Amino acid sequence: MAGRGSTTFQKRQKEQQRKEKRAEKLARRQGRKQNPPPPGISDSEPVDAVVDGENVAGSETNAATEAGAGPAPE
């Protein structure tokens, strides 16, 4: 990439990442079309996220800890 400024290089990297992300999404969509989820499971239902072994979404214990109730975080 000789002769190009660092800004141009950064823009090119971002565009490459966008293209890769688009391709990944397309592949996921096609995979879902070919293998639809079983009945009773929908994409609109919230799914609790697990980060480092802890349930971070929709957890009553997490909400209580954030509100100041319960044991102190380690």
C-alpha cells in the first residue's frame, strides 16, 4: 500500500470489515433458510446472554445485585 496515507488505509480496513460482516450475515441467513428452527423457537423471543459464566440479561439475582440488594460483587 505504498503511496497511500494512513487515513486511506484505515478506511480500507473498515470497508473490508464491513464486507466480511455482510458476507457472514448473508451466510447465516441462507443457513436459516435451508435449516429453519424447530417450531416453538422464534428469533423474536429474548435469549439470556451468558458472559464469563454469569447470566447478564433477565436475571433476578443480577437485577438485585445492581439495585444494591444481596451480596457484594467480588
